Amino acid sequence: MELFFTKCKQHHLKITPQRIAVYKALKDAVNHPSADAVHKKIKNEFPNISLDTVNRTLLTFSEINIIAIVEGQGDPRRFDPNLDSHHHFYCLSCNEIFDVYDEALNAIKIPETIENKFTITGKRLCLQGFCNKCNCREKGKRIA
Ligand SMILES: [Zn+2]
Ligand SMILES: [Zn+2]
């Protein structure tokens, strides 16, 4: 929460209970929720907050760099409260996005042809497939 308060003050963003709730809901989520998922989570506590407001709040948060937008997942946009350098695993079945930390992935060397073409300043891999939960379900179906 520390980062949230510091950055909001820095950018003259008013700290409202709604903004705190949006940030907390994202921070507590582990699988990179969409605005819709965040909205569903806080709707009980804040019945008057619209999906549009939640969406705009999340975009504002990403502009002041307290959260990130998950690249390349298209629609609906997914948000990431984790600003550490890490990789992603995307489940094609349940659409959840998991954080992946792995030294071997960090160490993957960028091919020279690419390095000659671009100046690389960061590297995030996005793996995809089926998470364990979905894998089991798929296997169960096959047996049945
Ligand atoms: Zn899954
Ligand atoms: Zn992440």
C-alpha cells in the first residue's frame, strides 16, 4: 500500500475509498484480473461504482506506474499488480495468467539478429498451455 499512497500523492491523485478498494482488489488477486473481475469483487462494498469507473481507475493506476497492463492478451485487458521482473504463463482453458519466476528463463540469450535490429531493454516471456487444474479436468474427460 505504501507505493500506492506515495505515487498518488506524487501525481496529485485524490485518495478515495473507491480507489483504495480497486487497488487492494487487484493487489490481492493472483491471476491478473480484468476490470470486470475487479468490479465484481468490490461491487458489494461499493454498489455505486460502475465498471467504467473501475476501468478508468485501473488505467490511471497504470499511467502512474503502480500497476502494469499485461501485454498481448487482447480483450479484455488484464492488469498486473506485480511490478517485479517476471514472466507469465497463460492458461488457454481458464484464461488465468500466472506469474513465473525462473532463472533459466531470465538467462535465455537474445539471438544476435534481433539484437542488431533492436535495442532490447527488457524481456518478458509469455508461455501458454494448460494449468494443472485444467490439465486434470481434460484428462478426466478423456477417461470418462
Ligand atoms: Zn487453467
Ligand atoms: Zn504478472
